Amino acid sequence: MARAPDSSEYSCTRIFESQAFRRGCRLVAGCDEAGRGALLGPVYAAAVILDPNQPIAGVDDSKKLSASERAALAVEIRAKAIAFQIVAVEAAEVDAINVYQASRVGMIRALQALCPAPDFILTDAMPLAPGDDAAGFPIPYRSLIHGDARSVSIAAASILAKVSRDARLVELDRLYPQYLLAKNKGYGTPDHFASLARYGPCAEHRQTFQPVRDFTLPLFPFQGAS
């Protein structure tokens, strides 16, 4: 059986946007999320309509870029995009509807808030309609495996979502310094697990995630480490 390529083997291009333009679409949006695998904090979703007349060099899957590269590109994307929206789905809602649905809901909210509205959508492996029935969503879309590594529009959305979420985690680090969130961004790193073992989860943790549930200390409402 042939091995499926991973994201590092793809090049980020405008091929999928160009295909949509050739079919008569004018406003192609890319959407993606950040923070789906974290133990703490919101999922962020972004939707972006890039201007084909203002290409942005260096746009790629946010995971392939350094923090400084993402920050610089986020400024340029915001300045040059036809439209963009960034949405946070808070931890409590992630717990209520599960992280997969939170990612989907966040993308849909970001897309619905775009002005002007897109006439075609590219998503990073996320069906926007139940059962991936594209006919069940009001705007035509295409879901791409490793889309953030293949489509500049999805990649741009991944950058905005990642940069916005990282900034939020730095803010949360000031409220909950015991978890070292500015460093681990809420993911399950050794230092985060050590903090969970010592202090238990806080209100920003995703309480339904098993690694959080494994720590049985009660929730601590305090804002600083003892």
C-alpha cells in the first residue's frame, strides 16, 4: 500500500484558488483552526479571502513557520486580505460540544462573519456540512487533507488563528502563571503536566479531556501560584 504523504511533502500554492477562479468564483475563502489538541484555552478559527492582486510571499502552514515569521505574515495578511475574521470557541463550549464540533462551529462562524461573503470555500480537512455533504452547506466548498500545507488561503487562515490563539495564551499566562502557558500554549507538555499534578486544573482547562480529568484535585479559582 502506498504511503500517504505528510504535510512536509506538500508545497503551498494557489492551484486550488485558481481552479475556483476558472469556474467563475470571485471570492475564495480559506479557513482553518488552531488549538484543537490543547488541554487548555479556546479553539481559534479564522477565515480569510486573499486578494489575488496582492500576493503575500512566504505564506505556508503555520506549523512550518517560526513565531516571528507567523507574526510578520499575520500583519501582512490583515493589511492585504479582502476580508478576514477570527473567532474563539471558549473552553467551556469545547467541553459542551466536543473539540471536533468546536473546530467546525468556529470555522462556520468565521466564514459567516466575512464581509464580503465568499462564493467558494477551501477548508483544512473539515466538512462544513454534516456527513461532508457539500450540498448541505449554503456556499460551495472543498475540504483538503493537509490543506494548510497546500492552499495559500487555508495557510493564511492557519497563521491568523495560530497567532491570535498564542496571544490569548500569553494573556492567560498572566492569570495562571503556574501553568507556564506563554511557553506551552496550553498543550500537553511535560511542564504543563507537572503543573497539573501540583495545582490541579483551572477554569480554562478543557475538563472533558482525559489528561485533565486524570488529575483529581478540585478546580482552583486563584490567579497565581502558591
